[in-house]
Amino acid sequence: MSISGIQGQLQQAGAVQQPALQPSGAAQGTAPDSFGDVLQSALQEVNSLQAQADEQIEGLTTHKAGITPHSAMVALEKADVAFQLMSAIRGKIIRAYEEVIRTQV
């Protein structure tokens, strides 16, 4: 059986749902989110991941039930990767701002 046949069967069974690939404001007919809104939501997400990692580490050190070293390490790595990405984005934004400031009119 071909892959397309398997995908068709899965879709008929309802097991595979394709995500909607629309910009965040396009579904409601409103303007898309501004750059500031997107940046603020990304910062909130990074902060949330940092808080989750803190909770996991605290739970690990206090021997809270259900928290394993593996889950704490995964939470820490997620927070670290998100922070590194946000730091890289911040650097690029600052470089772009400096480039605009240097532009002579």
C-alpha cells in the first residue's frame, strides 16, 4: 500500500488533523498581530518556560512526588534553548536598530 493510501485512511478515520496555516489575525478578518505583540507573547512564553523549569528543580530538590531528574532536565533544557533563541533575536533586533540609526537620509 502506498503512503498516500495510508494517509487517506488515517484522515478518513479522523486520526490526522491538518493544522490551519493562517496568520493569527486572518481567521477573524482582523489585522495581523503587530511585531510588538508577537515579541511580547514570545517573551511571556520564555518566562513561562523559565518558571516551569524553576518549579521542576524545586520539586526535585524537595523530593516532590512525580518529578524525576529526567523531567527536570528536560524542562531546564527547554528553558535554556528558548532563552538562547530569545537572546539571539534580541541581538539581531539591536543590530537592525543600529543599522537604521546609521542610515543617512
